[in-house]
Amino acid sequence: MKNKRITITGGKGFLGKHLIKAFRNHGHENIAVADLPDYNLIDLGDVRRLYEETKPDIVVHLAARVGGIGFNRENPGSLFYDNIMMGVQLIHEGHLRKIDKFVALGTICAYPKFTPVPFREDDLWNGYPEETNAPYGLAKKMMLVQSQAYRQQYGFNSIFLLPVNLYGPGDNFDPRSSHVIPALIKKCVDARIRGEKEIIVWGSGKATREFFYVEDAAEAIVLATERYNKSEPVNIGAGFEISIRDLAELIVELTGFQGKISWDSTQPDGQPRRMLDTTKALQEIGFRAATDFREGLRKTISWYEAEGIERR
């Protein structure tokens, strides 16, 4: 494994930067990055050029077009098309070139809207995803179908990982497309700096989510790349849930914002509950999340206060 050539799509992104570091910590030095603007992975010519130029033994596919609830509601068509085309073309061209392994990153958004908690991999096909996430979630889930079909017909070694919501230093804090943790951190820190007395948060606060520190996620992906060689999906996460209301109150506390939270119940909550069963990850790849949630939030807030504010 240490001598294999690894190409990471989306390697310039939030998770990608941490993943490169994690691979190097495990002794993998032959790493290439395939990302915009060098490669447009929706374009078949660029996908073929990626394979020709980086000559990978292993491809780890992180690249995705993704955002929060508002972004998903505004862009369902392009989210479906962009994500499905990237996955389909990358896997197919990898098969044609007989690469050793393809590591596909799915999404918790692929699970049915009313999946029993904790989400087990066996529940993945027992219903339709939450409506605002469905085009993105289903496009990513097609990589699982392709992975299993190509293993059955061609013997292609492809695995499919299902990460829960990520957070951590270097996250996307753009309010047009960010997820809930960076969005709340930005609201609270910015309001504190401006002396504002109120922040407005979408939804009722009753929905629950699980959050996965980005360095833990990178470690899980490296372990799966090294140790797992089956097409059955594997959840990777921290194995806990917290309500959005409790999350908002915790971020208010950790950021030092002194004002109040107002809930805009005219806006959607998204999926009612989210938490993964991570038993399989422990059994198959020996992974268990290591980062305490409060500590992970502190590190993320510190990063935003030191670097994120300047990038606004």
C-alpha cells in the first residue's frame, strides 16, 4: 500500500486537505490532487486526462457539489447532475484502466427520511430521502449501485463510505452554502463582534444531527482505503446525536455571544433525526471517533476567529 499512487478528487477542499495529511501520517507519500480548476470532473475529457496524467493505483473520490438546506432547495437539478456525472464517469474510467481500488464517499443524505435511529447500513433502501436532500443524496448513492454492479460483473474493487455531517477547522463558512455548524459559528461570532443582540436560526430546533470532526473522518477514510475491500456500504461517524436547539446554545456559549436566539419556524428542519450506527466501521476497519465534540467545536471556532473572519 505505501508505494501505491493515490489520486484524491476534491483534494483542495475542506476534507481533502485533512485527508492528504492523514495519508502522509500513515506513510503514503505518492499522492496527487485532482480538483478545480485543473480538472472539471463533470467533463469526460477531463476525467480521462486525470487518469492519464496522475496514473493512479487508487482513487479516493471526495469531490462533490454540496451545500446546506437553502442551497439544496435552490439547486436540485445541478446537484443531481453534477454529482452523478462525476461518480459514474470516474468509476467507469477507473474500471477501464483496471485500477487497484476506488474509494467512493457517499453521504448521510442518502438515507430515507424516516430511518430508525441509529441509521444502520441495511436501512439504506427502506424509503425515499428527505426531500430537500434527495437529488444530492440519490446521485451519490448511485455510486453504491455502480460499485456493487461493477464488482459483480468485472471484479472491480470499489468501496462506499457513508460519512455523517463533517465540521472542523477550514470548513465552508459561506452563508450561501455552508452547513449548520459553520453557519451558527459565523452568526454568533459576527453578532458578538458587531454588538448585535439577536441571531435568527432556521427551523424549530427540534431536529437532531450527528457531527463528525474532520480529522477523525480523514483517519476513517485512510483506514478503509488500507483495510476494506467489499462493496457493502460502511457508515463512518461519531455515533451520537444532538438537537439543533442544543447545538445552537452550545455554540452561543463557546463563542461568547450574549444575545438571544430567535427560531424561524417558517423554514424547514430537514430530516427529523440523524445518527449513525458505527458498529460496522469498528468491526471492519478498527475505527472509532476520537475527538470530543466540545473540543472539536472550540478548535473550529478558534480557526474561524483567527482565519475565517479575514476571508469573508
